[in-house]
Amino acid sequence: MFVNRSTELAALARWWDLPGASLGIVWGRRRVGKTALLEHFAADLPVVFHTAAGRPLADELQLLSRAVGSFGDRLRDFEARPFAAWEDALEALAAAARRRRLLVVLDEFPELVRTSPDLPGRLRAFWDRARGQTKLKLLLCGSAVRTMDAMRREREPLYGRFDLSLLVQPFRPHEAARMLPALDPADRALVWGIVGGVPLYLEWWDERVSVSENLLRLVCSPGGQLLTEGQLVLATEAESGDLARLALRAIAAGRTKHNEIEQAVRADPTRTLERLVELQLVERMVPVTEDPRRTRRRLYRVADNFLAFWLSVVDRHRTAIERGLGANVAGVLASELDDHMGERFEAAFRDHLALLAAEGRLGEEVIDIGRWWADSPSVEIDAVAVAGRSRTPVLAGEAKWSRRIDARRLVPLLERKSERLPDAAADLRYALCAREAVDHGENITVITAADIFGS
């Protein structure tokens, strides 16, 4: 099922319509739907699609030759004379696009670079020479996030040559909801809190059966798709190795401060944490009223919902599941979901406030929304909206993973917390969020799962 991605499709369409040749780069985590996006975009276009797999160079070129040969332009007999080198392939593709536009997608491009390390340099030389003589539209796509991102940087061969740079993100809460049309908003929130915004994981969820039945099939059965996926994510996404996996486990266990993580991994985790933030597996948070470039106050959280669920809830039960006790474990997992969902629902709440701010519904000058906290004594607010150059707090909000909450009890608590906010607006507003209802929510912003995850 293909849903959402209207922004990404619009960006691709603008790139396709550029006159002459165009070079683009599309990247994002594995399973995030890059290939599905490009296939959907190219459905009615003349396209050559090649997916690399770390094969020897001759094999990659032979498969690319077959793809070009099946395209229909009989430039030569590709069975008898497959491409002999990358220059040969690129020149042939440029020739095929001399009179009309041709889209060429090199998917999993880092796998090509692994077997042909000089390919980016060869591509640069070809592009600088041929781009004025062809209408070739060349897209480089890949899942190795750091490798693909690095290609856009200075001193890299292709720096400054990309007409499109598109990072494909997991679905946001309101986007994930569209993949679960048969569920009510509260259940959509729960599924998003478990599997996150990765389209494939959302497709695996069976809307016809209960949460417990889904957990039994996907997580609590030996070889279950989400059970094995957690191990695969740790093995493939955490590119920094064992130290990264140790840091992720420490954060998932509640060690969210830099010194706590350092004690857990018994090494300086600074560079590892920077890489995990780049990979979008970890989020580095600072109090939203402070300048992230200057403050030393920071906390870390596992940003990916599924990985957080797998590390904090599933992983400790893996041995029991492999021993055939999954049916018993499924009930335990279901009972632990409320604890897991608290922080995830807060993140969905902040995301929804950001959507409201983008629409101008929180005031025209809101520039950021995030968590805020202070020490001595400790106080924390789930969401604070700041406005203008001075980053003045203009709204404070709390989210509770409860079916109903009473504003008469919670607003006074929120008001007392907000007294600690630095230089808050005199007319500071308040917001409360619950799964189904906020009782007595007059004169505040009321948000429920139906607002965040409604269809």
C-alpha cells in the first residue's frame, strides 16, 4: 500500500522537470520506503532501474546492461556486448537520453562504491563532460545513511553537482495513521508507538486481530518478523559497531545523560552518540529555551519507536521466546505497553503541536517546540513552544497516555511548573493531551489521539 509522500513526490517532479540533465541523491534508513517511492514516481516514466548488491563489478555491469537492453533503445546487442566499464555504461545511458529524458536509478549506490571505490570520481568526470549534451536524469539512492550524506560534503567528488538532495524519513504520526485505516485513533497511536513510522513495519501489522495476537505473531514467535528485525537493525543500522549497540542499550534502559552513558559503556561515547544522532536512531535533546550550540545540558533518547520498544521491552524476553514460551510472553508485553507508550505519546504530542505551529495556529512567530526541564529542584514539561528571536515561551503542554484526564487537576500543576520557565510570556497558554478526552478543558488547547492520528 502506497500512501503519503506527497512532499517527496513533488520534489522529485520538480527535479524531473528541470531542463537538461539532472543528478539527484535520495537516501534514508533501510525499510523506510525509498524504493517504493521511486517506483511510484517512475511508474509512467521511461526508466532504467538497477539495484546493486555488492556483486563483482562485471556482474553489476552485466545486470545493468540487461536493464538497459530491455528498455527498448537498441543501441547495441547488450547480451553479446555488455558494459565493460562504468564509463561505457554512463556514455551509453547519456546517448539513450540525447533526444528525450531518461530516468536512471542506481539503487543501493554504496554497494556499487564498495566494489568500485573510484566510481564517484568517474561519475564526476563523466557528468562534468556530458551533462550539457544529454537529458539524462540520474538518481543515486542508498540506505547507508552516513555514506550517502557524506557524498554531499565538500572535498567529495560529487560535491555541488546534485540538483536534488532528498532524505526520506519514517512517517510522522499523522502519516502513519493513513496506513491503519481500520483502527480507531487510540489504537493507531499504540501501533505507531510500537513499530514507529517505518512503512514496512506498519504493513506487517494485521488490523483484523488484537494487539496481543499481533505481538504473538510478530514478536513472540521464534523467527517473528519484528523479533528478528530488532537484531537486524542493531547489526546494520548502528554502523559504529559494538560501542553504538552498548550506548543504545544504555539509553533504552534509562541512562539518558552523557555521564550515565559513559559509565555504562566504560568509554567516551561522544563520537558514537554523534553518529547515532546522524543515523536518527538517537535524539539529542536540550531544553527548548536554550541554544543547542552553547548549552551543555543535554539528554539522549532512542528516537526510533520500534528500536526503543525492542530494546526496552522485547530484548529481555528473547530467550524465553526462542524456548517456545512466546504465548506467555505476549501477555507480559501487552501489560508493559502503557509504560512504553508514555514517552512515545509525548513525542506524538510535540509533533502535532509542530504541525499546528506550521499552520500558524499557535501564533505566527513560534519557531520551535520541544521538551524543557530544570534542576534543583527537578521539573520537566513535555512540550514548550517558543517564539521569536528571544525564544520566549508562549505555550506549555503535557501529554498523558491515559484514556481521560481532568484539566482541573492538571492545569494548576502545569502552571506551577511553568513558573520556572525563563522569561515566559505574560499570557502563557496551556495545552493538554490524552488518548480520548480532556475533561473541563475550557480556555486551553485540548488534543487527543483523534487529533493526532485521525484519518
